[in-house]
Amino acid sequence: MTTFTYFSYSSYSSSIAAANGVSSTIILTPTGGTSIHDAVLIITPLQGGEFALFVTAQGLEPGGTYLIEGFVGGAHTNVGPIALNTSDSSFTADNQGNGVYSHVLATDPRTTYTIVLLLYLPNNQMEGAVLVATGST
């Protein structure tokens, strides 16, 4: 067993026990007109067939709410929360505009989704959501 420790921002660290498998680091590309930077998505296979999803980003709206969604293209286009529901797929940036998200998924998002979307939710509402970054899985 390998243990990965990811450090992001002085007040947060996360450790996960990884299974044998290939982790992916996906750089999330900011969309025009946003101040987001250093946005990274890490997917790590875990023991038992689950997958750890870890996102860090800077330059977010301080105290803002963000949602991570998965997109499937092709004949069966679909978009929805990366986890089972919206509350498990969202996080709030700290007062300096730094965000950290982690969740364990039952399936590999690299095989489920073709693109990962990071949305800003003004007033914690989907209405008026703003796409701030994307990444290809």
C-alpha cells in the first residue's frame, strides 16, 4: 500500500491510502474573464475499487461556492454533479480565495466523464452559474 499526502495551503492536508493503479493529475484550464489559477484535479485509485478525487484552486471568489460537474459528450450527452448529488460535489472557498475539495467515488471519473467542469455558484444557486475552469479526463 502506498500513502499519498497532498499539501495545499498551510491549513489543510489530506492523506489517502492508494491501491496499485495510476493516478492522474489534470490541470484545470481557466475560462476567460476569471481570476482562477493553479487549479488541479487529482484522481487516485483506492483499495476496494474506489477512487479519490482531490481538487485545489486559487483565485476563487472569497467565500464563494463552487460545484464540480462531469460532462459526457457524444451520442448520449449528459452533465451533472461529479458525485452522487450537488452537496457532495460542491465546496466553499476560504476568505483568501483558496479552495480544496475531496471526495471518494465508487467509479473512475476518467471512464465516466470526458470533461470536468468547475462552476461558480453566485449566492449558492445554480441559476446564474459561471463556468470558471475545465479539464479533460
